[in-house]
Amino acid sequence: MTGVMRLIVGLIHSTRLVIEAVHNTISDLNNPFEIINLLDEGLLRCLKNKENARIYQRMSEMVKKLQEDGADLIIVTCSSLSPYVNELRTIAKVPIIKIDEPMIEWAVINHSKIGVVMTNPTTAEPTKNLIAEVARRLNKEVTVNSHLCAEAFNRLNQGDSKGHDDLVVDAVQSLLHEVDVVLLAQISIARIIDRVDIKVRDRVLSSLDFIGSKIMG
């Protein structure tokens, strides 16, 4: 009797806050995946300082390490790092997935008015650019209304998780009055979905809701 071939998924993280959520999402899929997590929290400091060359170098090393460990595909779980994936794809021997791209593709295909909520300032520009990139590729016109909850980010850094979540929920529910759907631009804020009014909850999207179907192909 032959064993089942296990697909190896490599995950590149810039914060430990998302590791459990992404790991559990993939583990819950009906497939025998093996998961390798690589964390480099220094990437966030590099993003803040706009050290593009250093970011690319560090991510290249992580891609190389995951390939050496047998990864069949790689997922970059930080939305702020999405701009570096296109170039990394040119040197990688395996597919590299941007964590938020499947969600954005679905939103662009199905809606014209898209809202985006984020707490980390470094996420704003990459998410806006990725939506524009996907819209061009799909030949679709969309309008984007983004809301940066900078104070929520400060609350989280101060250890005030409840205050952080309260501000994000308020921002999401307010934005829903102006758009068709709201995208949560970071996995670290996906947990607030359960606190959104159940009547509109299906209009609030997280990357975790779409990454499984992308992996399963």
C-alpha cells in the first residue's frame, strides 16, 4: 500500500500574529498538507524604513530556504509584502501566492464598489495597487474606498486588543454603507468578522476565506 503524497506548503510571515490563523486554515482543508512556517519580524522594520533592497534580499533567502526544504508552493502572508512577490516569482522554482490576491480577484469580479479596512499604514499602498493590478488584468472598472485605522494599530501595540477590535468593527460597519463589500486587508484583523452585524457579515471578506480554494486549485 502506497502512502498519500503530502503537498508541502511554505508560509512566509512578517508577524507571529497571523501564524496560527493561516496554519489552522490550511490544516483544516480536506487534504494531507505539510506546512513549513518561516517568520522574519525584521521585515516589518524594513517596511517602515522603506528598505526595498533589503526586503527583497531577505525574502529571496526565505524562498530559497523553503525550496530547499521541499515546498511545492509558497504563500506570502503579509499584504504589505505583496509588491515583492512579482519579482520573486521570476526566480522561484515553485508558485508563490500573495495571501490577499484570491480575495481581491473575487471582489473585483463580483463587485464594483470595494471598501478596504486596514490598521497598519504599510498595507495601504500595496493593497490599493494590487486591486488596481487585478482590475486591469480582468478589464474591470472598480472604485476603492480605503479606511486606515491607525489608532487601532496603536491600541494593539499597547496591548489593548478589545480597543483595537472595537475601532476596526466600527470602521467596517460604517464603510459598508458606502460600498458593496469590505476587504480586511490584514489577516491580523480577520477575527473581528464574528463581531460584525450578522445581517451584513457576508459582505465582509478575509483572505482566509479564499486561500484554501487557491491552494486546492
